[in-house]
Amino acid sequence: MSSKKQALALKQITIHELEASSQSTVFVINNAKPKGNINLTVADGMGRQRNVRVPISWIPVDLTMQITRKSLLEDPQFRTLVAKRVILIVDNDAAREFLKNPDAAEEYARLYAVGPIAEVGAADESAEIENAKALVDGNIDPFVMNILVQRDMSEDDVLRELRNREDELTKKDFQYIAQNSLHDKVKTWAAEQAL
């Protein structure tokens, strides 16, 4: 099972269970379809509005790093998004345990730390030609085409982007990635997903 599917399989709790619990954190997963950052404006209890961002990611993120638990629970927009399952609340213990996974820890570091961007060599022109042919044939998702020709993205960045959208990709997409990616790690991951 992929890391993303494992994250979605984590024990989820309702807003009422969160209210009744004594946990101080609020771990959530962005379940928006189509994928996109979720931005909320939440009153902080002191007369100010705070922007709260639930990033595109497959790991649970703790929103109390941005706003208090009490403010989140009182926010009608947050409650509506939870009720519609756009935001999934994850059990605190399950989220903390999941974040010990090396892939999840790496994604967490990407979300909360800024590091140097790795240089990637120039993409092979034949890959761009193959991508154009596949796009014209209509067989492959345009997102896949775009991500495979990015010259300014590291192997890990390409893999993260693909993982964040893996539930939207088809078996053909995974096979195409496995055959055409310039990155070995990405090829291996895509081949596993295509099975």
C-alpha cells in the first residue's frame, strides 16, 4: 500500500470526538478534489483574523501550529469542510506514529523547512518529444507530461508532486512515468504503483 493510501487509512475522528478529547493538537489531511491548498480565515479569539493553510500533501498536518484548537473548533467554515470530508481529522496518536515513517518525515520536512534546491541536469529532448506524442494521443494526464519535463525540480520534488496526486493518476499514467522519467527513484515508485 502506498504511503498516501496508508495516510488516508489512518484512524479518523469526527469533530464531536475532537471536541470531547483532551488532545491539544488538530491533525488533518487535505482531501480536496480537485487537489489544491485549502485556505481558511479563522478568528483567533482576540479580534483578529488569521489565515490557516492546509497544504496539498498526503501527510497529516497539525493546524495548531497556525491557530489555536479552540479557534478552529469554533470556526463554521472549518466545521463545514470537515462535514463535507474536504478536511479529514486524524487521531493524534495515529498521526504522530505515522509521521515517524521515513517518507512521511521527509514530506513533513519539505512542508516546514526551506532547504537548498537541488540542481537537475538538462532533460533529454527525446523525453519531451515522447511526452508531446502521448499528450496528442490523449492517453496520459497533462500533469504527468508537465512534471516529467521539469528541469528545475529535484528527483525528490518530482516524486512528492506525483505522490500528492497519485489518486488521480491511471495505470497508464504510472506505466508512462516508469518508462519515461529521468529519475530512477520516480521510475521505481511508478512501476510499483502500476502493479
